[in-house]
Amino acid sequence: MRNNYQWVFAAVLAALLVAATWFCVSVWRSTPAMPVYGNVILAGAAVLVLVSGCGLIALMFYSHRKGYDEPARSDRTARK
């Protein structure tokens, strides 16, 4: 890191990550267990979100590589 403020920023972010992880684990342990069908539905939703996200990122890279993201241009001469 280049200066002291970056170290402070990194330390604050690390502390927030630890606090958020602790809170999530404490809430997870205090709630009752989900039934099996709930876990299956949750896993299916997670897979669908992951597949759709990967598909959208793939489409973004594909369109960029093919030049679909370039500004519109025309080779025609202007009419008078």
C-alpha cells in the first residue's frame, strides 16, 4: 500500500467483514433448521442465479468482441 490511509481503509474493511461474518453465523445458529425441500429450493435458486449471471457476462464479452458495443457509424456521404 502506498500510504497510511490505505492501510487504515483496509483494516476498517477487514473489521467490517469480520463483524458481518460473526453476525451472519450468530443469526444462522439461532434460527431453526429448514426442511429438506427448502434446502433443495434454495440450492436450485442459487444455481439459476449463477447460470444466468454467467450467461449475461458471456453475452457481454461476446458483444464486445464482435464490435456490437461500438458507436454507430455510416460510410454514406451526407445529402445536401
